[in-house]
Amino acid sequence: MQLSEIYQLVEEDLTRVESQIKAVTEVDSPRLAELLSHILGGGKEIRPALTLLSGKFYHYNLDLLLPMATAVELMHTATLIHDDAIDNSTVRRGRPTINKVWGEDKAVLLGDYLFAKAGEFAAITGNLRVIMLFSQTIQIISSGELDQAFDAFNLEQTRARYLRRISSKTASLFSLATESGAILSQAPEESIKVLREYGCNLGIAFQIVDDVLDFVGTEEEMGKPVGSDLAQGTLTLPAMLLLERYPDDNPVKELFHNRDMPEGDKKKKIKQAIELVGNSSIVKQCYEAASDYCAEACHNLGLLPDNLSRQALKDIADLVISRKR
Amino acid sequence: MQLSEIYQLVEEDLTRVESQIKAVTEVDSPRLAELLSHILGGGKEIRPALTLLSGKFYHYNLDLLLPMATAVELMHTATLIHDDAIDNSTVRRGRPTINKVWGEDKAVLLGDYLFAKAGEFAAITGNLRVIMLFSQTIQIISSGELDQAFDAFNLEQTRARYLRRISSKTASLFSLATESGAILSQAPEESIKVLREYGCNLGIAFQIVDDVLDFVGTEEEMGKPVGSDLAQGTLTLPAMLLLERYPDDNPVKELFHNRDMPEGDKKKKIKQAIELVGNSSIVKQCYEAASDYCAEACHNLGLLPDNLSRQALKDIADLVISRKR
């Protein structure tokens, strides 16, 4: 099953989201327009699809779901722009980052602009609960990112802390996507809860897979260099498991202990870590963890009305743990 | 007349704003709490005062005005944090900046957090028009800041461009402060317009004075180093007038043409420019321009009900052009 097949149900409306996002680039300032055109218009994405699909169980109201799906995708883009600026990343989605081309200052300001534009789209729904949730989600995400920044190059991290961090920085946006879809389609509270928890668990699984792919993916598939988490000093699940297996002589440990080692040595250590992970059962173990979260995500979907959208959400969960990028 | 006297009218409620802002620092994460405590709690500020005073003409509803005044001040703080990160500024309000103490990455994320927290407070008003205005204002501000960043070290700037830029980056927040106060107190459209335009003109005057003080103030008064605009390559009104007066041999020109000159030479050029401005009638000319905007700000206040708040707004306009920090 391909993502495109799953999306069929909301294909037309996802195209509308794309058009809305494209329209965001139409601003008076030619320089702002250039930056926006560089970063926007990536195609049919998972987060807005989740909002639309989550809106299919009760009163599907496109006038509300369309701006919200757009808000969710724009907010995601804003976080990526700031992440790349913070990490000095040079490539994203196979293209040079905003900070690489125009400088970090422009990236910070463009991210601010898009957070606010996303907020405007959320406000178009006119739904105060969703608007509030939107603002709270940005707080949760930045707070999770702050934790990650403070924990950089820190080897003393528990798995619980890792899970809390990815819940904040990734899963919260997935659950905003699904929960807002539910709220805007007037779902009963119980169904809102089911969809929120689906989003949350799916988001955790998504991030675990993302973290594995940073070890075993290719730059071509990922649209960004592999090993970048280690380079940033971010300890993810695969690296944690590697530390457990090789507590003494371990490239991650050496890398984190000697942050100022020459660039060439760093790359060697990262390559070693990637090979060790690739040649172990760590990848399998991570996918199992992700699988568990996907199973958990789907666990209560049975409480929702039985329709094509429910099947699509299950299919997305299956896809998340088999994705390559 | 002191600011404290003018504020008397809203003294008690400004204290409530302070308490709300202080409460923002009470979060679970001790590291986030530390950053928030460092940056929040500056005292009674002009922007929330403007919101409260603008709410005094019709139905003063503290349940709505209090969160909005808080939102306005938090949004202002968020912009300062990002500005300082972008400019690598080390001192603000007499204290080390977030980026100086914790690094630029933390500053970006903390700014994001506070933008979103401000958005949450705006949402508490439950007023969709104000919520929308809030998001649009952040877009206008970041777009103005982007223009400024793109125009850095560019000598070919017109006064019209300067005014457009400060309208976006400064005056838009002042007019959000006054307009939202008007809307939330159920002012008629005509009065909303009067207060919005008051805020806009006051904001322009405020920024012109700010730009003058960057030349003729002291670090002690300003809470940050003087000459920082020139150091960032930002061409403000005093520098523009200096270029007009000395088109050939001009320290600003030399500074902007040779961005890579040694730090010591840069400082000399900045000092020269500061002295030239200080010894000319440029300061007077700038204050006259600011005065004109203040007069324009007050021009239509007569259309509002005659009360103490109207007088306070006039007094604030007088104070803006005599302020020393």
C-alpha cells in the first residue's frame, strides 16, 4: 500500500491544502516571496492528511478543516526552518536550507513569520478550542526542543527522557493534527480522545523510525545527511541501545566526550556508529518499539465509526513503520 | 510628568499584568523556568499600559484586557529575544541576553515558546478579530525585520523605506496594543480607527527616538551598548541625515563599505559617527520628526470621549519624545 493510495480519500482536499500553501507565497515583498517559495510547496504531506482524515468521522466541514490542515503543515515547516537554523543544517528535503542560502538571521525571522501565518489559518477556523490547542502545541514543541538542546552531548539520558522529548517535539504536532480534525468535525469527546491518542502514538512511532533512518537511511532517501543526530549531539534510541550493548569502547561515547575533536575524526566516529547499528539487531529492536506504538495508536480506533477513513488511519500506521524517508 | 503618574489610572491592573507575566515562569521544566525567569518581569511597560488605557473609553472589561495586555508584552519580549539572537547582542535591559548566557539555539526556541504563550493569552480573550490581528501583527513585524536584515549595510535606502520598516517592526505592535484595547472594550469602529492610528504614529515616534538614543544615549540609560544599530549595519534616520550632510567623507559610509574592517577600526568609525551626530542639529531634526508623529498621534484623540485616559494618551505622546531610555 502506498501513501498515495491511502490519501485517495482526501486527495482532492489535500490538493486544496497545497494550493492554500502555495498562495502563502504571494506577498508584496519580493524578498519574503522568494524565501517562502523556496521553502513551501512540498506536496501532499502526512500531517494535513491526518487532519482531513480525522475529520471524516462526523461532520466533515471543509471550511474549517482546510485552514486547519494548512495551519498544521505551515507550523511544521516553521519548526523545520528553526531547527535547521539552530543545527546549522545545510540540506533539507534535498534542497539547501534557508540558513544555508540566506543566513541564520533570515531563517529565524522566516520561521517566526510562518508560525504566525499558521496561527492565522488556525484562527480562520473560528474555533477557540482549536486555536488554544494550536498555541499550546507550539509551546510543547519548543519546550521539547529546548530539552534536546540542553541535553546535547549528554550521555546520561534515560529512555523515559527520550520518549518524553519525542512526545513533545514530534508527537504533539501529530496529535494536534488529529485532535483538531476531530474537534472541527464535532466529534464527541470520546472520539476526540481516541484520535488525539492515535496521533500521539503514531507521532512517537514516526520519530523512532526517523531516528533509525538517521542511521540506516541514505541521504538520497532522507533528503538530508545521515548521522546528523549524532553530529548534533542528540542521543536517540538507536544510539542509546548501542551504548547499552557496548558500554566501554563505543564511538558514540568517544564522540560525545570529545566534542572538539577534528571534523574528520568526528565523521569517522559517526560512520563507525552507523555501521555498528546497521550490523546489529538494534534496528530491528527500534522497529519493534515503533511497531508497539503503532499498535497502541490503532488500539482504540475500533471505537470510531467504521468507515474508509478508519481503515486509512490503520494503513498509515502500517506505513509509518515501513517508511524509508 | 512621569510615566508612573500617567500610569496611575491603570496602575492596579498593570500590577495584575506583571503578576500574569510572572506566573508564566512557573513551568514544570526547571531549565525553561530558569530562562523565563531571566527574561520576564521587567516592571510596568508602555505596551500593556496602552492596551489598558485604550480600553478605558467604552466598556472596560478586565477579563479581556488583562490577557491581551499580557499577550502584547510577551510578544514584545519574544521579538527582543530573537532580535538579540540574530544580532549577537550581549546586553539588554542592563542584563546579559539569553543568547549570551545560554546560546543562540536556546534563544530561538525560547522566543518561539513566548510567541506561542502570547498567542495563548490572546486566545483567552475569545475575540476572533483580536486573535487574527495578533497573528497578523507578528507577520508584519517579522517581515519588517526581514527587510532590515536584507538591507543591512546597504547605503541606498530612502527615508520612505526607513519609515515603512519602523512602521512594520515597531509601530505595528503599538497599534496592536491600542487597537485590541479598543476592540475588546466594544468601541465603535470610528474610535477603533482613532486608537489604531494613535498607536501607529506613537510607535513611529517611539522608534525614531530609539534610533536617536542609539547615538546620543548612554549604555546605562539604554541598558544596551550605544551605536549598536551602526554595528549591525542598520541605517536609521540619524545616520541617513548624517549621510546627507556629509556625502563624501563620512564614517558611516566607510563602515558600511568595509564591513570586514578590524573591530577596533569599526569602533572608531562608530564613535566618529556618534560625535558628528551629537555635534550637529541632526538630533534636533530627528526629535522634530518624532514630534510630528506624536502630534499626528494625538490629532484625532479629540474624537474619543473626554476622560482621564484620553489625557494619559496625550501625556504618553509628550513623554515619548522626551524619554531618555
